Amino acid sequence: MIGKTLAFYFARQFALLVIAIFVFFFFLIFAITYLEFFTRSLRADEFNAGQVLVLTLFRVPSICEEVMPFTTLFGSIAAFLLANRRLEVVIARAAGLSAWQFLLPACIVGLLFGIVATTVYNPISTALRKASDEIAAEVLARDSKDARKGEPLWLRQAAEGRESIIGAQRTYDSGFSLSGVTAFVFGDGGAFLERIDAQEAHYQPGEWQIKNATITAPDRKPQRKEFYRLPTTLSAGQVREAFDNLESTSFWELPQIIDSAQRAGLPSSRYELRYNTLLSRPVVLLAMVLIAAIVSLRFSRSNELGNMILAGVGIGFMLYVISKIAWDLGSGGIVPPTLAAWLPAIVTILMGATVLLHLEDG
């Protein structure tokens, strides 16, 4: 077996390079996100550079969760290539160590990174995402041009003999608060009664409380009301299912939400899929380590460095595409959420292990 000193050395080198790549992507995403929010908020009536900076700082951690598999892949490739450049892989082989032995520290670190990312990093990033959604609702709602750009979320409801359709550009507070609100109210027989436009609305049991609403009706001048009550029969669970942003829902909150949705008879496939996706993250990161390991082994035996790196990156992106397809199938109810979340990562691990067995043991 590999010695403790050598194992800790490989693990430390691997961890440092993965963290360095992650930090690089963090600052790159921060710069791009800040530039985007800065440009959009410049068109607002009231511009506050401090709010834009805080908004960006709170938003970037949740975005970085999506690129975490790629930071692990690129960091692993860099670590293994550096070990080859220093002839550390050759020396380890000469000492009688197999590929599986000197890959073990990297695999353990990859699994630990995945566990920490799910249990610690995700709750922190989701808490910051909730705060950023509230700031975005305040900052971006000031720009009427920006409010017309996005694709709003729509929900049909009925109460007190009237039907209505309510939509929002942005949601926060687990879907119970809306920003960039538009509602259409219909009477008996589907006759159009009025349209309501407002910057924000808040859900309370039995009604939507819309603030500073502009009401437009046929044959009547637009009216401005400080407070407008739109009745609804939707429950809190139904509102959350329709408007809740999964990116602002913590890993530790998901089991309770899934149980509440099932008790209420509401569909819980989105939450189950999100929960299983977070659970499978350590396996996904382990799969990325195995893909990178294929690059390191071939480099020690041939000069096809560039082709193998491109192949490793290509496999990583292929896993990302397959995961997105599986997410769409799972969220649509076509595939069970557990299968949609776990199958891409498990298949990738099996493929990586098969290639390594072929390269090492023939």
C-alpha cells in the first residue's frame, strides 16, 4: 500500500490545485456577473454601486456550484500533468505502486470535496442566494426596461367568483414574494375585468398583497392604488411549488419540503431531483478525477498530450450535457428523480474505471 507521507503529499498537491482553479473561476465569474449587474442597474432611476457589489458577492457562490465539476476536472488534470512533469508518476511506478494506489489520495480528496460542497458550501451559497434575490428585486425592479426583458413565471388561480393569472419577473422568499408583477383578472364567463402592474407582491393565506399597483381596465383611466388585494385559493405549498427558486433552497431544507409536498398531495419531483443531485455530487467529482486520471496515465506512455487533454475535457462536457438532459427528463416526470440524478455520474465512473483497468491491466 502507498505510504502515509506519499499519500498526504499527493492529496495536498491535488487539493491545492483544485482549490486554485476554483478560486480562478470564482473571480472570473465575479467579474462577468458584476459587469452584467452594473450595466443593467445603470439604467435604473437610482444607481447604487455598493448594492451592485453586494448583489454580485451574494450571487456568485451559487453560480460557482454549477462549475464545481469542471473546476475539479481541470484541477485534477493540472495535478496529474504536474506529477508527470516532475516524473513523480514514473518514480511511483518504479517503486512498485499501481495507478490505483497513487490515485487513491486524489479520489478521497474528490469525495471529501463533494461532501463538503453538499453539506457546508451549498447551505451557505443558498442563504446568500436568498439575500441576493431580495437585493435584485429592489435594484433591478427600478429599471422598467429590464423588467420587460425576462420571461415571467405565470400562475392561474381563482377565488371569490373571479379568476386571475398572476406572473412575476423575479421571485424570492421561497416564492412567497414576487417582483415585477403583472396580473390579469377575469369575471363571470371569462370576461376581462382589469390588469394590475406593480413592482412587488407578497403572499398571505387567501390573498396576494400587491403594493403600489397600477390598475388598467377597459373604458377607464389607469388608477394607482397603494395597496391591492388579489384573492386566491392557492395554498402555501402550491405557491412554493410554482414560484420557488430551487437554487435558493438548502440541501438540509429539501427533505422537509419533500415530505410536506407529499403530505399535501403536491408534486415533489423537482425537489427530489434537486436533493438527489446534491447527494450525488461527491460521486460526480469522483468521476471527474477518474477522467483526469486517464490523461495522466496516457501521458506517461505517449506524446499525445494535447489530444488526451481535449478528450478528457470533452468527456467532462459530455457528462454535463447528459446530466442536463437527465435533469429535464426527471423534472418532467419522464424518468424517476433518483435515476435521473445518479445514473450519469455512475455511468461515467464505470467508464473511467473500465478505461483505467484496460490501460493498467490490459
